[in-house]
Amino acid sequence: MFFIFVPIAYDTLFLQDTMFFSDLGWRVLNGAKPTEDFGHFYGGVIAQYIAWAFQIFGTGVKSIDYAFVMMLATACALAALVAWRRLSLFTMVALCMILFAALLARVPLEELTAVQRPAATHAFIYNRFAAGLAAILTLFALIPARDSRSELLAAFICGAFAYLIVLIKPTFVPFVPAFLASLALRARWQSCFIASLGLVAGLLILDPGADRALAAFAYGVASAGGNTTIPNMIMKTAAVFFVQPLTMLSIFAVGAVLVFDRRAGTVQFLLAGLALTIGYAGMTTTMGWHGDVGQQALPFMAALCLAGYEWGRHGADRLNDQLCYLRITAACVVMAFSLPQLVQTCLSGALAVRRAPLIQMTGTPLDSYLAWSDEFVGADRRPFKQLESLDIQIQAAKAHIAAEKSGNAGLHYVMLIDAVMLLRSVPGIVNRGIAGDMSFFPFIMQAPPINGFPAWLSLAAPELAEGKPLPEGIDLMMIRKVERSAMSLRLLTKMEGRFTRCLGSNFWDLYVRDGTDAAFCGTING
């Protein structure tokens, strides 16, 4: 409901991530290719979905919500193919619940181990899309179809989607060999061969020579700047699973039921599940940030429980006595993950409708977007409940900054609107190259993308390496006056002798490249 019927895109966290996605889609919409025309640590799948949404629904931020729905439709189509003559109606419904919760979740699964408070963010969709696809491939790998035609078609398509997971984020590659190994461990040699052919076909069609995947991986390693160590990554990966002890206990209980029943093929089934677990663990190594574990393992763990139930009901020697337990356990794990997420998504939609009047901007891609937080309060120390003048909100933002309160979505939204007001004062802004210590200004102003400028600002970004000049296409630079970071200082250093301060607003300084037409220069709000 939130993504289709709520008329605005809404965030309470990570405004920067939403704008990052917008910028990616804007670059691709204007003909740029990820990793080829601009540096990117993902393979470009998410950017392409957003560009398609921009083409269909317009270049507003709300279109990102529709891109999420398009990803969900893709995952559900794959799930239907895999389920045909393979999975029960119960498992298909449960799998759809997992997909809906994973792809439409408004709580950052990468951060919070449980739904603790109303929250809304567009961040980390690449992780959740890949997690949903991995859950589908897990069920395919562990449960064979009832006829060879359905099996072989699904094997080929699943192999192609295995490469799509790599293109979503190249560091997810550990799941691919685990997927093929699980088929081999189940002695499904024909399916393993056909899936391998599908994998090769996916590579040839989506990424000939694996150029995008390799370039994205190399860019990601360079951008990381050595901030993550191998031991920390291993500890984080283990924590992803063990931070969910009740779900782990449920999986062990399902495994115990299968083992003690002594059904033929159980050992191979469990070994295949272990191989997939290792592969998914490799995926989670680079999910989230700063070692956060959140609920990253839950979609996969729920799929494992469903596979245990399906294994019990398949074949002539089905586990009739234990099926009820296996089904209840799977249902509990699926609902424990999906129901809080889906309820939270609906609540976020209600909050978005209630707060829609707080939107400050019209006539730009931001007219369908609001980032807000109850931590952003006015002079009465209460959250804003109705639209106030921008001046009042700017004063509230200045008070937050003066009090050294941590940044929140409401503060960043007001700062963003202040930046747009400043840029609107520049004649012919849609034809000027804009960059800054936030990289999404070209999208907001519908100006030409600066593909030589990093899509995600990082001190380790190769484009901003020491001694490397700023791209020639940049005419204007936006630098924050407040909350200046090491990135702001890096850019100011690169601008010395090449850019001159031109305009100022409450929170921003606008610099113009020397030699550029700057007749508009003056002072706005200081």
C-alpha cells in the first residue's frame, strides 16, 4: 500500500541514500553506464530499475518507490516459476510474504535486530533484493520439481538470476558457487548443468566478459580504503546469524526432526542447506555498514525452514507424522520476520499521509518527497505537526546545529530545501554542471549529470584521489557552511585557485569555476 497508494516518498532515516539512488537513476536515464561511464561499487541493476521507473512514472523521488515495486514483481515472477509443480500453496504464500517484507520493508534490516520504532528509509534495497532472490534460489536448490520440464526450465532461469545477484552487488558472488554446489550435493546433476548454462547465459546477456561485475568490485575495494579487516568481516558474518537465536533454534529443531526420522537422502539435503548457508553468509559480509547485523539473515533462514517442510512432504516416504510440526515452525519463522515488517510499512504509510503537508518544495523532483523526524523540533521543543514557513524551520535547524544535536532527517531535509532555493536563483541552472559535498544536485535541479564525480562521496573514492583535479564539467560547487566534514575540506582544497565563492544561503556556499559566466553572483541570506 505504501509504495503504490501513498502519494509521497517518505523517509525518517538516511536522506542521503534516497538522493544517492535518485542520482544513480538520473545518470542512467541520461545515457550513462555504471562502471563504464562512472565509478560504481554495484553492478548497475538497481540504477537501471530506477531509470526505468523515471521513464515510466517521471523523474520525481516517488518513482523510486515504484522501482521497488518493479523489483518485487521480478522476484515474485521468479518465485512463481520455481513454485510451479514444486512447492505447496502454503510455501508459495509464505515465500511471497518473505519477498514483500524484504523488498517493501521501511525499517533498515541491516541496522535494527527487531522492529523497535516507526522508521522509514529507502536505504540498502540492493541487499534486500538480493536476499529475496537468494531465498527463491534456496528453495529451488533444495526441492526438486515433480517433472523434468518444470525442473529444467527453472534451472536455466535460476542460473541466470544467480548472475543477476552478482550484478546487484559483486561481493555477493559467494552465493553462486554455493548454489551450484548444493545442486551437486543433492545429486541433481542435470539441474546443476542446466543452471550452469543459465549462469553463463546470464553473464553473456547482462554483462559480457563480466566487465561490469569486475569493475564494480575493483571500484568497491578502492573506495573502501582498507577500512574493513578480514577478522572483523568474519565476526560480523557470524553475528548475523547468532543475533537471531530463536530462529537459529527453530532451524536446528527442523534439522533434528529430519535427522532422527532417518529418511533416505536427509544427509545430502542437510549438506546442501549448509552449503547455501555458507554462501549466504558470504553475502552478508558486505551487507550493512560499520559491522551492523540487523535482520539480514532472516529472509534466508525463513526460506530454510520452508525447505525443511517441503522436504518432509515430498516423495513416497513423506514424513506424515512430523509435517504438522515442520509446517508450524516454518509459519512461525516466516511470520516473525514478515508481519512486523509489513505492519511497520503500513504505519509508515499512515505517517507519510499525515505529514505530507510538511513538504516545502514544489516544481522539482522533491515535490513528492519528505524526510522528517520527531527529533526535529521547533522553538516549543515539539515536533512540527503542520506546515510552517521555511524561515521558521531554518531557525529550528540552526538551533539544532548550535546545540550540537546529532543530525536527523528533518534537519537534513531543511538543509536540502535551503540548497535548492539557492540553486534556483542561478540563471540557466538546468544547463550547468553542479557538484558538491552531496553528489545529487544534478538530479534535483534536472541538470546534466557529472559522471566524473563520485556517485557516493568517500574520501577513498578514486575520483577524489590526492592530486587528481575535479572534472572539467563542473561549473558550480555547493559546499556546506555547517556540519562540514572531511569531505567538505577535501573538496575545498581541490577548488583552491579554480573556484570563487559566488552566493551564500543559510547553510550553503555556492562556488563558481573561474572563467564561467558569473554575472548572477551576489549574496542571498548572507
